[in-house]
Amino acid sequence: MATPLFFSDNAVAKVRELIEEEENPELKLRVFVTGGGCSGFQYGFSFDENQDEEDTVIERDGVFLLVDPMSYQYLVGATIDYQEGLQGSQFVVQNPNASSTCGCGSSFSI
């Protein structure tokens, strides 16, 4: 069985904070992969109230992460994190499947 995605403490805390700001407890963080970026694929993040039947759902401390089946194959074993630094604050994916990544951190190749 494939190793699922991991949802870091920082990511869980930030998602919870954003959901509370929106005052909508139905929101879930959706992580997806699309074609594009400087390395061929790029990560995307959005909030979604709807969970599709085919989605992989990861729950941690009452916070939900959704991944569609196409994206999941590229994200198996990855860690979803939230980092704050000199370049700003953002959700990031630490992906062991990526053979190379772009300096921006949101684009990768396999």
C-alpha cells in the first residue's frame, strides 16, 4: 500500500486559522497537481466545501486535506507544510517523488 500524504503541525494550524477567519467549518484544504510551471508540474492549493467521492481524504485534528486521484499519484509520501520566511508565508509540498524542483518551490518534475 502506498504511503499516504502527511499533514504537518504548521499546516494543520494554519488551515484551522484560515477556516476560523472565514467562519465556515465546512472548508477543507484541497491540494492538487497541474501541468505547467518551469519544471513541468506545479502544486496548487484551494479551499473547498465539496468532497468528491474519488478524493483521498486525510484528517488530522479535525482539519481535512483533499486530493483528487490524478494528483494523488504524484503526491504519495509527500508532506504538506506551511512555512514562514523572508520570502513570505506559504503552503509547501516536500515531495520525495520529485526528481527536480524549481527555485520557487511550487514547480517540480518526476
